[in-house]
Amino acid sequence: MKKGIFIILCFLSVQTFAQWKSYYPEGTKRKTTKKEKNKETEKGDTKFKFDSHFYNALSLKSLENYDDALLEFEKCININPENPVPFYESAIIYKLFSQVESALEFSKKAYYLNKENIWFQLLYAELLTSNGQNTKAAIIYKQLIKKYPGNEEYYYLLADNYIYSRRFSEAIKIYNQLEKHKGLDKNIIIQKQKLYLENKNLKGAISEIKKLIEINKNDINAYETLSELYLLNNETDKAFEIFKKILELDPEDAKVHLTLADYYREQGDNEKSYKELKAAFSSPKLSIDIKVNILISYYSLIEFSEQMKNQAMELCEILVKTHEGNPIANAIYGDFLYQDGQNLKAKAQYKRVIELDENRPQVWSQLLFIESELEDNKELESDSEKAFQLFPSNPVYYFFNGIANSRLKNHKKAIISLEMGLEFVIETPALLVQFYSTLGDNYHSLKKHQKSDSLYNLALAFDPDNVQILNNFSYYLSLRNQDLEKASEMSKKSNELSPDNASFQDTYAWILYQQKNYKEAKIWLEKAYKNGGKNSPVITEHFGDIYFKLGDKEQAIIFWKKAKELGDGSKYLEKKIAEKTLYE
């Protein structure tokens, strides 16, 4: 062995050596017999073997060769099973590798061979604790406290074992003993207060928290805990006195304001409750998550209560002001505004969210829905493009881009976006139908009728009762004067599924017109006219065309003029009026 390594090993094993050396007491000097000399020689040989294996074990342990170290310690045990040190060292290795049962067994043997050795006591007690044998561990820690009353750690370890075995009163007694040695300690007081609560002893818990206030008259956390304990103990008056003290120390203490809000609401004083709630919302110390959870409780109320709606809106405004720069605040405000139908204001809040954090797909979707509803087509086109660039696998954003370009008459761009988005539609039949029908509309606008017809048929294959597609497809066929029987069947079905719809009734009337069934067409137009069609320039112009076909030119001209007043008539409308004749 190299000299350096030998010195290190000797240094590491001084403590261990000191523990086992005492087991070999020196004898008194006297003349020995031959038999005694033989015994001593044999004893010396045994001791030499023990020492050799023991130092080998320590060397192997220091080199982290634990398996071989255990074998050497085992040889020591076989040589001298009354020496506790090899048991102790083996237990440490077993503990290191989480071999709990072996560690406990070996530490137990070391302990029972020498119950007075502090290291054996500590290891055995620790392993008993980790194995759930808390009562046995507690006995050892009590012995240690008796022998070393000034060691704080032993009190904590003993108290822990009482707590693990749910002997809370015993644990409190140990903490009381510790307090006598070190005086009042915040951590000990808090722990005792919790233990009193576990024992459902509210008075005991209250007395402990009062000690915290003795230590620090400005400890707001202690006052808050004390107020909660008073409320639990039905000592409301005392709790309110504590609330006043807390607000003197910190007027913006949100927890107190929330507690008071709950209290006043339970008492039926909604005005005071809401005042306290506003104070809590105005405090930046209260987390935004708690505030959002409170606001969510308003969602189901604002539709039925104007007062609740006004409160929710005011709280949202406070939230946005208090948490300026936090996108969550603007998002929740936007949700409330949208629910209340204030789309322009909601849109502004969602825009702000995206300015602060553009990686919020749900907010992008909500913004695009609003822009679509408001028909802000230029913004819808721009924002949807930004959205699908950020989230290229979300088909909804391509769909909105297609809608925007379709409305802006950019039909080729609409088709490109819709066909790109179509690739990302997976197992969502309803969205697939929307893509097919919108693509069909754009191909129809480009007069690519074969393509548009195939797309409408695809959409109806997924959703045969989609009244909008049934109506549009049948109307486009009627305009082209093609496949009128199929158009008639689809239009009839749309009117059956959605009766009293002026647009659908006008479509069926126009199919009848193309079939030269003018009298029946007039009947359906009259239905459409009664259901709001009188405000439609298209329906009104159709009325004029039918009157002309029925030979009533005077009525035809009257309806054409009405259509012109309503605006957006056909390209022949003015010519019809000027020349008092029908052009198709």
C-alpha cells in the first residue's frame, strides 16, 4: 500500500478504531503459565486476523468497493461476533444502498451489543423511524435527550416520531421542553399550533399564535392566522378586531378584504361585500389566478342580473389596471365583453393579449371569430394569416383566411388557404363540411361549376341535412338553369328543415320560375315577402320578374323600382325599368 493512502485510511478510521479498540483490555503484568501463553498467542492471532480484515474492510469502503467491504466485515463478525463495530459499518453500507431490512438488522445488533454508544443509538433510531417503528425510535431519542439535554436535534427527532405515530399531545410536550432550553421560537410555535389543530384544540392553537405576536407585534401572518382561528372558534368579534389591526398594518391586505367580503355576503350585506371584494382586486398582492377564479363565478350570473354584470365588468377593469401587462387580465376581460355582446371592446382586449403574448391559440381563435362576426374582413384576412404562420397545423386559421379572402373577392387566394387548411382537418366532420362548402362557393364565383358542384356533393355526403348548403347549391343550379329536378328536391328539403326562411323560399320560387311554373313561383315569393323578403332587393326584383311573366307589366315595374330603392339589384335592373321590359 502506498504511504499516502495508508495515512488517509488511518485518518478515516480513527473514530471507528477508537470504538472497537476498547473491546481488547490489557491484562495485568504477571508471570504466565505455558497454557496461558498458548491462549494469549491464540488470542493475539485472532486479534491480528480481526484487525487485518477490519482494515481491509475500511480500505475497500473508502474506495467505494462496498460488496467486498461487506465480505470483510462479515469475516470480522465471524471472528468476533461480540464486537458491534462491524455490524455498525455493515448497516451503514446497507443503508447507503437502501437495503432497509438488512440495515435495520445490523444496526440493531450493534445497538444491543453496546446501548451506550451514541453512534449506534442514532443509526438504529434513524432506521427504526424510516421503517415506521416510531415507538421504538422514540424510546432511543428519549434516552439521548436524558443524556444530552442540550442537543436540540434530539427533541425535534423525538417530536417527529410522535407526530408520525399521531401522538400529537406527546409531541407538543417535547416542543414545550425544548422551549424551556432555547426560549420562544417561531418555528416551534407554528408547529405546535398545527398540532393543536390536529387535536381539534382551537384554544391551544390560539394561545400559540398569540406567542408569535408577543415576539413580533407587526407579524401580519400571525394576525391573519389568529383571525382565522377566531372565526373557526366562532369568536367573530375577536376576529374582526384582528382584521382592524391587520388593515392598520397593511391597508392593502387582500386576504383580509376577501375574508370580509365572504363574511358580509353570508350576512346578506352585498354592498359591503362588494366593496371589500373591490379592495381585494385592487391589491397587487393577491394573485391574478385567485381573482380570475372569482370572476369565473360571475359567468353564469351576468346573463340574468344586471347588477352582477356591472360588478363583473368593474372587477375586470380593476384587474386590467392592477395587473397591467399581464395577458391573463385582458383575456378574461375580453371574454366577459364578448359574452355581453360588446364585440368591438372585446376585440380590443384580445388584440392587447396578443401584443403581450402572441403564443395564445385560443385568443387568436376568439379574435378571428369576432372579426368574422363584425365582418372586419381586411383585419380578418391579416390576422388569420399571422395566426396560421404561428400555428401552421391549426386548420381553423386557414378557414378564417379563406372566409376573409372570399368576402374580399380574392377567390383564388381563398382557395389556396382553404386547400392548405384542408390537409390539417382530422376526424372533424363538421369542420370538413365547412371547408368543402366554402371551397365550393369560391369555385362557383370563379365559374368553375364542375369543381364547385363536386365539393357541394362532398359536403352533403357528410352532412345531408345542412340547410345552408342545400339552399346555396340548389340556387346556383337554378341560376345556371341546370339539373332543376335535383335543385328542386334540395330546395324543398331545406324549406322542410327550416320553414319560414325567406331566402330559402325565394330559392324554391326561382327554381319554379326556371321551370316556367310562374303561378306557383309567385305563391312562394309571397311567402318569402311576408317573412322579411320585402327588405331584400333580390327577392323584390324576382317578384317583378314573375309579375312580368304573368302579364302584369305595371306591377312588374313597381317591384323593380322598389328593388332599385333597396339597392344591389341585378345588372339588368335599371335597363328593365328604363325599357319596361324583362332582361335575363
